[in-house]
Amino acid sequence: MKFPKNLTAKLEIRKQNNALRKLSSPNDLIDFASNDYIGFSKNKSIFEETHHYLLETNCIQNGATGSRLLSGNHKVYQEAESFIAQFHQSESALIFNSGYDANVGFFSSVPQKGGLILYDELCHASIRDGIQLSNAKAYKFNHNDFEDLEKLIERFQTHLTEVYIVTESVFSMDGDCPNMEELVAVSEKYGCYLVVDEAHSLGVFGEKGEGLVQMLGLQNQVFARIMTFGKGLGCHGAAVVGSQELKDYLVNFSRSFIYTTGLSPHSVATILVAYQHLESENQTINKLKENSIHFNQVQHLLGLKPMFVKSKSAIQSAIIPGNEKVKSIANQIQEKGFDVKAILSPTVPEGQERLRFCLHSYNSKEEISEVLALLSTFVFLATDDTDLTDFH
């Protein structure tokens, strides 16, 4: 079967730039790569309780596939969405099949023609894809720069109707957080609608892993939160939490919700049980916080701090410019038994290539110390100059 020449050419360019993406193989390395921050994907109790719930509620027999507007709205959806809304102190929650579906469905349908979307320049691809499908005008503002954001609001607001400000509570490649209180103040000053993607803060921030917005008590000042379950909850799916009117609107106009088969009863039951476990997993969440503190302390002791993006989250990124260099260091660390991934351009801008360390509650302090010691060794071997500012 012939393959189009222009597609072959694009693959060749990726190969030449040492940037060809490949599916990773399963391994037995110590995990510093997955988003399973509090170990829920391997939690035996969640697995067993999900099956028990399905048997007790007869969901296995009564669950049907199809759009939720037709045959796919099995009864566990109502219980799960009600629990999620209560947990996040919100009027409603609407489950989507994935975080990507939730962002595409929200941003393609909610902002209208004549409206304006202002989004952080480092927002996730799923947000950008949803914005591209919107009829609203959209402009990016400099990362976490609210002076730049205000300039854009003042420049365009008089000519447009609703203004949506879009950010993430934890940015997936840098691991940093916006000053959420300041952002809420800007939003309220200009009467904007604030939308926050909490994919990487669910299960990480807050006493019960509620996310950064709720930890700061700002949930009533945020128009919509997108909670993705494939990170901290270790399962599939996502939810948009907000007002009941927002839920009604999405059910009627969000194409990625309407025109797709709903999640299976098993998937939704797993979401529900995982949320129930957040209510009692304080010890696990606290262990993750301790590991994050320990990572930063060791980083400082080894003189690695200039390499790292400042972060208090479970994501820690060491900037090592150049696909070849960062891949080489990642491979050496992996050979020593630690699963640390290199993030290459074009996933991140050229010159911002990095090693991305994902921390977990199940990582030991000894593992953290050892992996950072390896990083220190291989970084200094990779350069004749020990000035780490060269890497940032």
C-alpha cells in the first residue's frame, strides 16, 4: 500500500531532528514518568470496590452503550456526577469521555461569536484545539503574566461581549501554578468568565486532593473547572464542574458530549469509587506533598536548582536544551533503573527541551535522592562547564 509522499517527508524531518515520537514500551523501572500521582491506578481497593458496586447496583446487566442522550445514560452516571459536584462544592458536574473531549467540547461550544477568549500561552493542546473550533476571537497572553492579560482585556473588551480567561492550575510541562487569587481579582475587575483546567492538580492540592482552586477557596469565583481523571484519579474520563445552567448548555450544544458513545458503567463506577477514596486518602496525599518538598530540598543541596522550573506541584522539569543532549541523559538515567522521560521539541519550544520528573506518593525519599544524584552526575559529564545556568 502506497503512503503519501508529503506525509513521508514530514516523518523524515522528525527523524532528522531526533524528534520522532514512538509509543513507549512497558518497563519495570522506578516510576518518575507517569501521572499516577497518588497510586490510584494500581489501588487494589478501588478495583475491588468498583466490581462490588457494579454487582450490587446491577449495572452490568442494565448498562447499555450509546450516546448518553439515547441509550448510554446508565444510572451510575447520576450518582457519580452528583458526588463529583458535592465534592467540588459546585452546583453540577458533567462527565466527558476524556480531558481532551471535555476541553474540545467546552471551548468549541461555550464562547460565542462576538466573544473573546484570552488564554495562557502554555495552555494544553486540547484547550487550543477547542479554541480553534470556537467562533469567538482568541488571543494568548504571556505565561502567568497578568499585566499582559489586562492589556489585552482593555484593548478588546469594548468591542466584544463576553470575555473568557483560560488557564491551568498546574501546567503540565513546567509544573508551575498561576497566582490564582490575582487572576480571580483581574477576572472580577473586568467582569470576565474564568475557566481553569485542573488536570494536574486533582489529587495533588487540597486536604482531600480537591484541586488548587478549591484549596484556595475560590470555587465560587470560577465559571468552570475541567477535572481530568487520568492523572491523580488513575482512571479514564473528565468532568466539567460549574452551574446547572452550564451543564444544561453543554448537554445541548457540546458536540464531543452529544455525538459519542458514553463511558461504560465500569468506567463511571471506577470514577465514583476513586472520588470516594479521595475522602479518606489524606495520608497518601500528604506523602506526595512530603515527597515534593524532599525533591526540592535535594535539588537545592546538589546545586541543581538553576536547572529546574520553580514548582510546588508533582511535576518537576529540568531544562536541558537540545533533543540529543536531553535524550542522552534520560537514557543514562533509565539504564540505572529510573523511568524519567525526556520532553523534546516540538512538544516544547526549541531550546526548552527538558527532563520531566513526575513525583508520586509511592516514591521513597531514597529513590528521589538517588535519581537526582544520577542527574547531577550525568549533567556534569555532559558539559565541560559546570555553570548550570547554561541549561536553563
